Amino acid sequence: MMEHEYQPVSFKDVLIEMKDISELMVDLSYSAILFDSKEIALEVVNLEESMNKLVYQARIQSVLAARRIEEAEAMSGMLQVAEAAERIANSASDIAKLILKDIRFPAKLKRVFPEAEEIVTRVIVSQGSELAGHTLGDLKVQSTTGMQVIAIRRGKGWIYDPDRVTRVEGGDILIARGPEAGEDLLFSMAGAPERSRSEPPRAGEVDDLDRAVQLIIEMKNLSELSVGLAYTSLLFNNKEVAHEVVALDSALDDMRYDLDLWVLEAARKIEDVHYLRGLLYMSSFAQAISDSARSIVDVILRDIEIPPVFKKIVRESDEIITRIPVAESSPLVGQTLKEASLGTVTGMVVLAIKHGDRWVYRPGKSVRLESGDIIIAKGRRDGECRLYELAGYALELPEG
């Protein structure tokens, strides 16, 4: 067993890094599947070891910080959040190991990945393009296109989790995730004439898998939503949102039962079932993410005190969560989400909207924004600033 050396570091910093790494691992694991990349898969496995070290640090810090029963209870809640992030990371690593073991996935699955609410794409940066020679922060790539660059291939090397000071060079290959509408904008900035539409190999494709493949995409969408809502419920101490996470977890349970049945039915009609095995692993992956989200909200549902440091953890991580009321003067008033194009304009993903006393989770493009609505969204900080401006606020952020 590998021994971990204790390093004095704040519990807050440990949890921020755990949240960021677990989310990066999920993104990279889906990328590894989509692009059949063992290199990306190997990075996910390597990141798991970083998570193991952080879990050790978190446990030590929780013990050192608790001197009274009240402090111990609060620390137990934060430790439960840390362990949920660890489980998400472990599940992502399990998916990456499938790629390393040459486990195959149906070609149809890769073709419908663009139908997910947040897609993963690959683009080559042309020499002399708008991106070449500039940092990601210079051009505000995510808040301009809605696409977050999660990895860069340069020559034979990789840059994972690039930040705003990372410089993009001509010839770089960008792996990015975000709304489908932002893909064309990113390709334009990269100087790519059109989106790559090469068809993956058709081996193993079975028409009867349509329902199973579509269900996998839906499970992916719901599992990612559940994590965002879980952090939202703790950040704003909202049990109503927490109960929605519980409901999503139950829905994913039912969806997994349906998927298992459809895959078994399809297996009777083909000779090579190896392509079906990957679907079962992916459904397990989505379910594990949802279970971890439910573990996070369990803290608030059991009335465990959430220390003030948690707000700093969510607000200082790579991907923040924000709560923005729509002002009367906002240009968003009267617009549908499709018309507002918030994902591509700000880079923020809308998790929920509150109309009066009613919550709309995972709002569709036809949802119309009204004055007084509250938008819950996740994304980068510069995108949050742009969303505040669109919501009708100048420089200062509104209270609440």
C-alpha cells in the first residue's frame, strides 16, 4: 500500500481541489470514450492517485479541526462531501480503465454524444487563426463560445485542465465541452472551416440499441445535473433542491433497469456482444455519479450544519455556482432560453429557474424568463459577470 505524507494545508483548499479534479476526471473519461484515446484515459487514472492523496489530507484535517461535538458534526458533513467527490473520481477512473482494457462501445453511442446537453468536441487550431498565439483568458473563450477547453494536445504531449493563462498555438488540438450551439463558434475562432463529421466505424451497430443509447445520453445529462443541484442545495441551504436530487437518483435507478433489459434483448440478436458491455458500464457510471450527489444532499436533509467555509469552496473552485435574480430592466425579460442563448453568450449552464414559488429544474429552451425569476447556473467567473450584466445589473452583484 502506498503511504501518503501529510502536508499542512487548509481543509478548504483540499475540498476545492477535490471538487475540481473529480469534475475534470468525469469530463476526460467521456472524452476518452468519444475519441478512443488511451492517453486521455491514462491521465484519468493518474488523477485518481492525486484524489487518493487529497482524501487522506481531508481525513487528517477533519480530525485535527474538530475539538467540540458541534465542530465534529460540521466536519462530518464536509467529510461526507469529500467522500462523494472521491466516489465520483473513482467511477471516472473505472470508465477510463475500460478504454485501457480495450472494452468497446457501440458506434451509435459515439454518434449520439452530440445530443447530450453538454457535448465534447475536438478541433485543430489553424495557424493565423483568432486563437493561435493567444491565451484562453485573452479571448475569454468559454464566456464567448460557451465551450470549456479541458485538454490541449500539442505535438506528442498533453496539457490537461488548462487555465486562462494557457497559451494556444497553431496546430494544437483542443478538447472542449459545452453546449452544442457553441461548437460552431469555437471552430470559427480556431480557424476550422467546418465541424469534423467523420463517421466512427459501424461495427457492432444494432438498430435495436436506439433506445438504450438514447437512455445512456439521458442518464449522462441527469447525473451531471444532479451533482450541480447537490452543490446548489448546500450552497444556498435549500432542502427543496435537495429533494429534487433525491428524485433524480430514483429516476436514474429506474432508467438503469430499463437499459439493462434493452441491452439483454439486443444481445439475443447479434453474435458479438462485446460492444454492448460498454453500455452497461456507462449506466453504472452515471448511477454512481447520481448516488454521490445524493450523498452530498444527505448532509442538508439530515440537518447537519454546513460551515461557512463551504460557500468559499464552491465559489473558489474552477466551476462556480451562482444565483442571479432577473431585474425588471434586464433584456432577458420576455425571452426564451433559446432566444437568450445563455450557454453560448456567457458559458454558464442553467441548472434551474425559480418562477415565483415554483422551481423549473433542467429548463428547456422554450422556458421564458420573467422579471423576478431566479436563475441557478454553473460556469466560470467571467461568464458569471456577463450573466449578471444580462440580468440587469451593472457592476455590483445583488444581495442574496
